[in-house]
Amino acid sequence: MSEADIIRKWGEDRPIFSAWGQFIIDEVQVGLRGSMRSEQMESFLRIPLKARLKSNDSLVEKALYRNKPYKDPYRDITDKVGVRFVVLLSSEIELVEHVICAHDAWTYSKDKDFEKEREEDPFQFSYQSVHYVLSSKRDVEVEGVRVPIGTPCEVQIRTLLQHAHSELSHPNIYKPKTQATPEMKRASATSMALVEAADDYFRRVANVVAEANRPLDDALRVACNHYQRITKRAPVIGKLTSLILDAYREKLGNDLDARLTTFLLEKPYLGERINERAETNAIYRQPVVVLMQLFAAKEPNATLELWPLTPNELRPIYEDVGRVFDPD
């Protein structure tokens, strides 16, 4: 196969591979959204997603000039399109892997696994990333483009620190235009060791924070369930939710679900009241409002003292539960 043949064929196939890469991006995001809250999804992926297509020159070089043992120098290249998912911590890589491995639109092969490589050679510090090749299991129609069965896409999953290291070192050391010197390799290995150490410390911090916030997460889950049940609307979880939950941390308790259940049975009109006020009041669109109604009814003085916003924002909540609001 000549250069001209490869370039001509690639010109015909580019829309197919672009559509396949975008399909994978969309489907993985759908899978991730199904396993986390919307506000978590907003910050989970750390760089914009894009289906990256090889340039003509890059494809020709890999097919014909890198001494690769290809039987078919065009068809055997599996990274004509690539997608990169970048997360914050190495522990989050598994979440993306789970979505990839569970999907039925493609077959997958794991071509590179830095965790396995680290186990096999614990003293080696080198370029790290998880690589999959996803091949369409059947013909797929993507926005009017037919993607044939067997169309491949390379997917890389890495942390933000691994990504930064790769952007610096990979073009110059692992894909060198000139031979990498021992000094270059050692400097890269040293920086990779620092990346691993930093990721380890970051995960420890994340675990400590998660444990400290577990009561808040449990309370939010309870509040969401009750809010959605009595209003029949999806709760909005914004910054106000975190601020208010943290202010009332000491009032949450282990029996919050039971307390809310009893309270809302006593005041069955609150769902309708929340819906009325939600049109013009952001607090009423967030699930924490049911907690504030509970606290205002049961402990009005302490509720006012702990309130982290301006006092008048509490007034309608006190009115909801028949309590006198006196901020003075």
C-alpha cells in the first residue's frame, strides 16, 4: 500500500472514525452520569473531550516508516481515532473502565495497564496510562454516518498528573525525534515517581475528606429522597446546599430519615408549598429546604443562630411551618 493509497483511503474514512470516536465519548458520559450526581459529573472529567484523528503524515509514518509488523499497514492501525478521559485521581480511573467494559456496543481489549506494569516492575517509573481499543460490535448509525463493524478507537484513561507528565515527556522521550539521552530518561523517571507520590497523597486527602463529609452526603441523600417524593420534581443541588448542610452538621443525627418522615406526615401540605415558592426562590429548588423546615419547626432559635445566610431568607421557611420569625 503506497502513501497515496493510505492518504486517499484515510480521506474517505475520516468521517467514519470521527463519528465512532464521538459515539464513544457520548456513551461513556451517559454511563458516568448514571453512576454519580450531576454536580459530581461536572468536575469529574478534567479536560474537554474530543475525538482526535491522526493527520495524514502521522498515519503514513506509522504505517510505512516505523518498522511495524503490520500485515495490512492501514487496517491494522487501531489508533486512527483516539479519545482521552482525564480524571483527578488514579482511583477514579476504575469508574471509567467500568463504564467501558459494561457497554454492549463494542468489544474491548486492554492494551496498556500501568497498575499491572507497576506490579511487575515496582522499581520502574515510566510513562503511565490505561489504554483500551474499542471496536464496534456491529454496524452503528451515528448522525447519518454508518460506522462498520470492527471500526477501532483507542481510548486512554489517565489522571491529570499523568496527563501533565505525558504532555511534557511523551513526545520527546517515548516517541523521540532524536535519541533520548540517559539524563533525559532519568529526569522523566524522577518526575514520574513524583507523580505517583503526589497521587498517593491526593488519594489520602480525598479519603479523609470523604469520611468527614459522609454525614453530609447521607443527609443529602435523605433530603433528596423526601424532596422528590413530596414535590414530584427533581432537586437542584447547588452551592447553597453544601453551605447549609455544613452549617447544620451537628443537627443532622443518625435518625434524620425517620424524623423527616414523621415531620412530613404531620405537615402534608409542604410539598405544595415548596412547589409554589420554587418558582421564585432558589432555596426551594434545593432539597435542603425540607431540612430547614424540620429544623425551623422543632428548634426555631437554634436554627436561626446557625443560619449561614442573611436572616430574611429564613422568613418564608418559618411561615411554612407556622413559626414566628424574629431575627432580633
